[in-house]
Amino acid sequence: MGRPRTSLIDLERITTVALQLVDEDGEFSVVAIARRLGVQTASLYHHVDGRDGIVELLRERVCADIDAAALDAADWREALAGWARSYRAAFGAHPRAIPLLMASPVRAPRVLSQYERAVGVLLAAGFPQGEVMKVIIALENLILGSALDLAAPQPMWVLTDEAKTPMLARALAASPPADRADASFELALAGCLSHLADLRDDLAGA
């Protein structure tokens, strides 16, 4: 049998299969990717730099859905809010990828370019250089925690005896589960941005 005219594997196919495995199981292996693609494991190494290379392909694929153009907004708070909402949506679509990606240093150039733009927004807004990464990491903690919350079961709290937790029961009854994750994220985001505005002003006056 002659060799196929179209290669069975390329970076797009490898990334797609790896993300499918992560969405299903929260993990992937080079062997599992090769098996699903129907090729020899050694063949993958002609296209990727091992596991670390695949992780960065996954990062690029997930982050490709983040709207970096939101960072072009004139007001820095609006820019960060738009970026945060888009960031949350992108990772909320693949919540099982979050622990995997957070355990590996960011190397993908297209992802680093988004951080570069975010740093520029904060510097232009007047944040001291020494505070910029603290702000970005704090914002990411909020975003990724909320992205995981999007995958939380409904209901999250199951009360077997409401008499023992009457205040919790009333609070849950008053909070529609349909918008719990979104409403909680917007509350936290607004509080974060308000605090950052105060922090910037305090640092500027110091």
C-alpha cells in the first residue's frame, strides 16, 4: 500500500485530539493521542516537542477564543473587564484544561502577546511597574476560579435537613441558580476593579 497523499497528523489534528482527551478525562498522553489518530507514537515527535509542546498547543487553542481586542478600550477598567469576561468564557468552555495549563509555565508567543497588551493597559493607566503582575495574577485568579464555577453541578448545595441550616436554605431559595455563576463573577469583578482603582490612586498619591 502506498503512503497516503494527505498526512494523518499535523499540529491542528494533534491539538484537537489532545483537547478532546482533556475535555473528557482532564489529562492526555502522547500515546493516547497517537492511538486516537491511528498513527505510531513516534510519528508525533516529528511534529511536536513532546508533552510540553502539546501543552502549549492546548494553551494557544484555548486562548485563541479570548478577545484581546477588548484591551483596546479607552478606559482601563472597561478594557480589563472585557478581557476578563472573554478570558472566563474561553476557559469555561474547557474547565478540565485549567489545572493542566496552570501547572505549566506560559511559553506560547501568541499567549504572551496578550499579557504584553494587558501590561501596557495597566502601565498606561498609571499603575507602578512593580504592581502590574500582582494585578494581572489577582485578576486571573478571579477569572479561572469563576471559569471552574461554570462547570459546578446544579444545585451546588444539597440540604438534607433545612431545619439545621435555615438561613442557608432561605438564601438559596432567594438566589436563582440559573444566573448564580454569572452574577457572582460580575460582583467579584466589579469589586476587584473598584479596589484596583483605589489602589492606583493611593499609589499615585504616595
